[in-house]
Amino acid sequence: MANIRPLAPELALVAREQLNEVDNDVVCKIEAMRTWLNEEEYIQARTDDQFLAAFLRFCHWDLEEAKKRILFYYTYKTKERELLKSRFVDDKLFELARSGIFTSLPNPIGPGGPRIHFTRMGHIEPSKHSVSDIFRFHAFRAEIEINTDDNWNIAGVVEIIDFTKIPYSLLLQFDAGMFKRMNAFLEHGIPANLVATHIVHASRETQFVLGLVKGVMKQKELLHIHPNLESLQKAIGKEYLPAEMGGENGSLANGPSWYEEQLNSFSAYFREDEKYVVDEKLRAASVKEQEKLPPLVGGAGNEGSFRRLNFD
């Protein structure tokens, strides 16, 4: 039996019907993934059941697709040190956790539905927080969610972003190239689907910048800009919004203490994470060796021979 959390019945149904999760296949697919990771010298990765199950679930239990995604995940974390900086939980992350910018609402959209993240842009202080700092917090939060949140992994996530009183100087930091680099990790590495992004209280200047963001998004239909709170309530369901927006789904005031607790509990995990990398020299050597081998029966490509990924 795989050492993974049992799912709520509604979420287990989603996993079966939408992600092709078959109980009898779970153990052998996880073991096959772990065997591949252990055999490939160029990648050092986590191999516990829950972590591997997250990537397999996202890829509908397609082993080859899960290999590609976890390889991209670790390749990105190895190469993008400028954006991710240290993998340690540091004062900057705790500062962001305490800022009130972020909240993960307690109830997903139905028992088998997506998790809801809430971001208050007006709480960002550009003198303290850069766009890359915000992205780094997202990356650390995602790592925690891989290990803790089955709704996020199986049903996806809905992002609600309140642009009330957003500092104009933050908008000036927008750079399309940097956004594409950041978005690559969320789109090709993190094992969770973005179901939708809902924007509320955006000024005309902000909507202009959001138009630029939408221009570089592959799934433009996922971005929804609401003219007022009533429109957001109708789209999400009033009961799934926080109390501050007329809903019944917890309070935004709970976000800081919850995130601080999560970062503290995962601090040792993140210290250990520094050793999980992709060695490009060993990877290139592995590809050359694989290319010398004859094709597998049926003409399939050689397992493990992934070429360098393009973050754009």
C-alpha cells in the first residue's frame, strides 16, 4: 500500500473520473517513478510516495509525462537561482507571511473542488517587496501544498486577487520577460492546475498592465477581471469568499499566522531541499549514452533521455 493520505470520497471520485486514478496501479506507478529517479544519476530528487503521487496525479498517472514534469521542476529550481534565491526559509519569507498579502481560504469550492488563494495587492510595500519576492513566496507555498493539500493537487486552484490600493510603483516593476520566466514554473513544473484567476477592484492603469500579462498567457480564458464585488460573488459563489467580501469562508486576518506556522513546520524540509538538483553535465552524458542504445520494442523512445527544457 502506498504511503499517501486517504482522500475524501468526493475528491477520490474526481481523482478516478478526471485523473485516471486506479487503486491497483498506484503502488506500481509510484515505484516505477522512484526507480527511474534513483537510476538517473543526473537528477537528485525527493522520492517519498506522497511527493511522487502529486506529479503522477497531475499527469493523469501517465508515467512518462510525470517524469518530464518532475525533471522540469528540478531543472528550473537548479537554474533559476536569480528568482528563487536560497531555498531556505528566511526573514523575507516570514515578512511576506506576516504581511497579510496572502491567504489560503479554509474551504475549497466544494469538497471535491479547487483550493482558493486570496491575494491583497494593496498590502504589498514596494520598498520591501519586489515582484520576484512575491513569486518566490508562491514557489515556497506550492512546495508546501505538494505535501499537504490534495484539493490543490487534484482539483486545482482558483486565485482571487484584490487590487485595491495597489502601489503604482509595483506596476512599474512589470516585465514581460520576467513574467514568462515565472509563469514557466507554474505552468510546467508545479503539479497543480490553475482553474481561474479572478481580479477585482482594478483601476484603469492596473487593467492596462493586466492586459499585457494576459497577452503572454497561453490560457487567456483563465483570467477574469470583475467590474465590482457583486460580479466576483456571482462567479465564485458568495459562500466561498472570505468574510471581508461578504462571504462565509474564513477571514483574511487568519492568513499571516497560518503561513507563518507552515513555514516554521517546513523549515527543515527546505534546508534539505538544497541538495535536490539537476546536474546538466551528467545529464548530457546520460543523453549521449541513451542515444547509442537501439530503440525499445515497439519503437518507443529511450526512457530518461530528456533534453534541456526551454523555460520560455
